[in-house]
Amino acid sequence: MDKLHWLTTKEFLDGILMGQVTPGPILITSTFLGYKVSGFLGAFMATVGVFFPSFFILILLVPYHDRLRGMKTIRVIEQGILGSFIGMLGLVLYNFGRVSFVDIPSVIFTAAAFLALQRKVGLPYILVGGMIASVLIYTLT
């Protein structure tokens, strides 16, 4: 992101956050990023680009799913893909953490939200609690 100067990590996070508070987070985020990079055409292409690959793969592979699922080579490929995906998620988490944890309250909010999710507190309660806490903390400091 920063390398190509399309948008900053902060702008990317803003797009993800916008997507999380609306229905269809992946669609909203991709459309936002496409628009940010290249206007209306970018938004359209990003939106199509999100759906087309999975649609195309499903059309091609669904008829052969049962046969492919039993093959050892396919299982090994799946394990490699999942391992790579976990590595990429770790890198994304690290990069987002560098941008997001800018002060002590942001670290405390993250820890509190994590603990609340571990205790199965509903997401709306976490969001409202974070909103109220951030208004109180940031207006008092």
C-alpha cells in the first residue's frame, strides 16, 4: 500500500472500518479502496474483482468437488494455502498494529475489546462501550 503510494495504511484501515459497520464489509471495503485509488472506474473494477474469481472458481470446480476432495495432492495444496494465509494474516496484524497503537488508550481499548470478545460479549455492546469510553477519554485529555 505505502510502497505504491495508492493509499496509506491509515486510509486502508479506515476503509476496513467503514466496511465493518455496514452490511457486506468485503464489498464496501473493496469498493472504497477502488474509489480511493482510481475513482468511479476503480470502485467498479474492485467490486467486480471481489466477486468474479470466486464465482469463476465455483463454476469450474463444483462439478468435480467430490473427486478432488479425496486426492492427497489437493489436501497438501490446501494445507500450504492455509499456512500461507496464516502467515499473511500475521503480517497484516503487525502492520495494522504499528499504525493503530499510537497511544496508551488505543492499546487499552484493544485489550478490553479482546477480553470482551473472549467472554462472548455482543459486538454492539463492545462498539457502544468503546465509543463512550473514547469520547470520555479523548475529550478529557
